[in-house]
Amino acid sequence: MEEFKKLTDDLNGKFEKLQKSIDQKADEAKIVSDIADIREKMENIKDVEYFQNMQKQLDGMEKNIQEVLTRGEKENVDSVTEALKSEEYKKFVKGDVREFTMFQKASDITTSNSFTETNGPIIPRTIDPRIGAAPNRGIVLQTLFNRGITNSDVIQSTYKSSETDASAARAEAATMAQGDLAWTTEKFEVEHISEYMKVARQKLEDINFILNQINNRLVYRHLQKLEKYCFDGTGSSNQIDGIIGATKYKAFNAPSAFEELIPNANYQDVIKVALAQLEEGDTSDALAYGYFANGIIVSISDYYFMAMLKDQECRPLMGNDGVLRIMGVPVYKSKYMTAGTFLVGDFKASTLWTRENAVIKMWDQNSTDPIYDLVTFTINGRYALETQTPDTFGYVYGTFAAGIEEINLVTA
């Protein structure tokens, strides 16, 4: 018993010494050596319950040591909300510290806490909420496109530009016919979408206000601007290649089976014919497949007009379940569609690439901000929209007026 007491007293002393080394931030090698020494001594303890208590104490100390060695004394936060509520951030607002270095901890996020006089503190990067989430109001295309992540500044695509169709039945030992392929490469540039705003420093103390500005103004408006460019980006002047703006579609052109043959043609009939055109695809290529629409985009006013269409017995033509569909394809409304126009598409024919998700930064050394006691918030993201030339057949764009004129039954 005397020997056991001596051993446990020795261990308790070593624990106290180890804790002191941790508090004083002693050399890492010395701390590791002390831990190894304690573990070796603990091997001789026969009292199981006592051993378990000491083991838990040592495990807890090791965890604390690991945190000190890897992150110092900074708090570990997982969200913008936690960061803004932290003691470190409050000190930053009061001017007690020069840097605000609270970062979201995630394996797929990299940030830097190295600042110069021209740099400012960083709010943790947020993941694009459109990925794996329900769409915000007015965000349509970003939920319909394929989504991809790229590490390049340019998306390079190669597609079949022509093909000789030589496949044919042949007799045994007869010569095969030669079929040739030609390929074309095209590029899609990754472009910036950016914005900044200024906020009085006193507002930083109102966490609800700041979070509202970040989430509802910066982030959501950023996604709205991306949505707009997905429609009308020209592919030039630092804009991505939008479906309509960069002409990544085929104009409405009714197949001959429908020209001037539809009695009392209306908006719904035009969309049905556009669906048929989409499914026929490139009629000049016997080997080309058509496309199957997964969305119909119209303006807000046209959406509600279509919801009011009725048959001769005043029954709604569509939307009996509260959702507008034509031939089973959902109809979406968008503020970025011009009234009287429509876009029918297999939106999986395009890929919206993200080079960098929306990054929010906060700066306190911008321009004259210090003398006006302001801070500047910036948001920046980098994207590319890839629609290969053959896949322009996956979209049909036109006006309802011209479509009705083209398909409406002509009577003598």
C-alpha cells in the first residue's frame, strides 16, 4: 500500500507539473515527453477505478494541448452568427484589437489570417445556399442547371462538329465503310460577380442588423445578379454566356406538322409546339438526339395569364393542383423574362461552374472609411456558364405572338 501511495503521489505531482507547462506554453517536445512519462508510470497502477479517472484526466489534458498547439487561444466558431457574437469580434468593434481572425472550421474552406495595412478582417466564407437547398424567391435557373466546381479560369469543351454516317450491313469479308468524326473545341471564361457596401461602425454592434445585411442584401442580391446573367449575360464585357444574351438557343420554329393547323391557338399551344421542336433536336443530323424539357420559363405576368386560360366550359386548362404544368413540364416565372416571351429548355444541357463561392470580406482601411468611422463589406464570386454549341438545340426561345401566328389554323 505504501508503494502504491508513493506511486500515485508521484503521478499527481507530474500532473501538476504538466498543467503548469501547458499554462506557460512550454516547449512542445517537453510537454510530449512529460505525457509519455506519465503514461509509462500509469502502467504500474493496479486500481482500475483510479486508473480510469486518471486516464480521463490525461485524455482531457491532451485534447487541450492539441487545441493550444494548433489554434492558439482563438475561439473556434462554425458560423458567421457565432463569429459576430464572439468576444474577439466585440473587442475588434471597440478597437481593442487590430485583427478579427475567426474562421469557419471546415475541411473544404481555406482562409488566411495574414494581414497588411491595406487588408481588412474576413467574415467566414459561406457555402452557396443554392446547392442542395430550396430556391430563394426569383432564383430559377440555378436550380435547373447542372452544377460543377472548377479550379480553372477557363472551361474548355470539345464537341463533335460533324460525323460521316457510314454504318451499314455488309457481307462477310466485304470492305467496311469508313465513318469519320470531326471535333471542335470552345472555351467559356470564368467571370467575377462583385459588389460592396459601406456600414457605419456603430452598426456592427447590432448583430441582427449586420446578419440581415449580409444574408438578405449581399448574399441574396449576389445570387440574383448571377441569375440575371444566366439569362442575359452576353459572354463579353466580363459577363458569363447567358442562354438568351449569348444566343445559346434556337428560335421558335414550328415543325411543319403544326404550321397554321392549330384551331384557336393560345399560349399553351405555342409551348406544346416548342416542346415538340425541342424533342426533334437537330433535324439536319440524322444521328443527333433530341432533348426533353425539364422547365418552361415565362414572365410573371404571362405566368398568371396562362393560369387563367380556360376551355369552352370555363375549366382551367392547367394548374388544377396549384402548379402550372404543360405536358407534365413545370412552368416557372422569372422577373428576368420579358413579357410576351418564353424559354423552353432541357436545362441539364448547360453546366453552371463555380470557381469561387461567394466570399464576404470586411475592411476597415478602405479609402476614407477611418475618418468617417465606416467599414466596407465586399462580396465576390467567380462563375462560368457552359452551353456547348450542339446543346443550343436544347433551348427554344420565342414570343407568344409570333408563335400563335405561325401555328394558328388558317381558314378560308
